[in-house]
Amino acid sequence: MAVCSSVNCCILYLFFFLLLLNISSAQLSSNFYVTTCPKALSTIRNVVSNAVAKEHRMGASLLRLHFYDCFVNANSLRGFDVIDNVKSRLQKICPGVVSCSDVVAVAARDSVVALGGPTWAVQLGRRDSPTASLDDAGNNANIPSPAMDLSDILTVFANKSFTAKEMVGLLRSHTIGQARCLTFRNRVYNETLIDASFATTPKTNCPVTLGDDNLAALDATTPILFDNGYFKNLVNNKGLLHSDQQLFGGGSTDSHVNTYQTNFVDFLRRFCQCHCQIGKSEPACWKE
């Protein structure tokens, strides 16, 4: 099995994995390394748990590496040092066995668990791509951006075979993590579909000019907990990003936001199923 050990190789795989999605689920199994590297999952879990305990924001970074955010802006490269740490440890106990892509998938799951979220069975056995290119990975044309309107977001996710309800559930990953001032400045200063008192807080760290890299929590109420506070914020017009608030503003996804904000269990099930779909695993992967 071809295995990568560097950040660049991980980027190459992620592009291939998220944009081409051509891994065969028939080859995947949650027990793939049970004989070839029995300590693989515990090694990943220990490194991720320590990294998230040291810096809660790292949980969000690792989750988004598995999804799409690593191609939205340079700040999203955060987390690859943790992946490299995992790879170095795995190379010592079972060299050349565990793929970088599987490490990323498991690290995403473990980061959610470390922040109080659900767990799911990660299907393993992916091979790292030898063909994707960094030039392609840098093309953000088909990746959701913080400035997108609802119709554009729906189109991007539909192109990846996600329904509107699944899309809303996946974007709930913004219940953890932080965003750069550059991505929410226009919203807090110029948009009207925003709670005025809520907007004052991010403004204090995001001036009209300069400070592009200053940060604000995506979920100001429970910024380090994986809960459904994100959806409650949207109902109250307290979404930090324009693209987030687009999910609740009189459009077709309002009903899904209302469902998830009142039915936490339904959200958890949908979130796990969607991440299994990202991993090309079987949809029945929810673990009570």
C-alpha cells in the first residue's frame, strides 16, 4: 500500500479524495488494520486527544481537513502538524501500513469525540493517491466559501451528491472553531439579517480595515462544544459567516435548521451518516 508521510502528500490525497471521490467502498472495513497494525486507532486517538486538549481549536481544524476547508484559505492548513505527528508514530510501530488518508479520516472522528460530539465507525483501507496535483488542490471553484448565497451552496453540495438536509447537517461542523476577520467583516458591518448586539462582539476584534487574520468563534455561545448551538444561533440571526446565515433566512433550508435545533439526536445521526458518506462507507454507521 502506498503511504505518504509529508504534508504535501496529505494535501494531494485530500484533493483526490474530496473532489474525485473514486474510492470503492467495497474495499473498506472498520477492521482493516486489526492484524496489520492493531495499535493504529489507539495511536491516532491519543495524539488527537492530546492535541485538542492543548488547543481546542485544533479539533475544528482536523475535522475540516477531512471535509473541504483545507482548500478555502491558507489558514486551513492548520492541523497537518498533528497528522504528521500521527504518521511518525505509526511509522515506528507498523511502517508503511497505514495510509495518510485513513489517518485524516480517523483524526476527524476523534476530534469530534474529544469535543463532546458523537462517534461513528470509520471505514478504513484507503490508498493515498499518486496522481492528484497541488495545482488542482489550489482550485477553490467547487468549494463552499463564506461569501456564498444559499443557491450556490446547494449547488456545490449537490455536485458532491449531498441533499439539502445533509448539507445543513454537515455545515453544523461550524459549531466549533474560529473564522478569520476577512471572512466575516462584510457581514458584521454591512448586512441587515444579523442581530445587532451579536455583531458588536466580533467587531471589537475585526476593524473595518486591517486585522484580516484576527479570529472570532463561529459559535459564540458554546465555542468548544460539539452541540446544536450553531443552529440556535442561526434562528436568532447570529451566524458569523454570510454562508452560515444563508441556511436560515426565509429560504428552502429553514425547516432543516429548525429540525436540527430542536432534535439533537436526529442531527447527530445525520451528521455521522454524512461523514460516513464522505468516507465512502456504508450509510448505516450511526453508533448509539
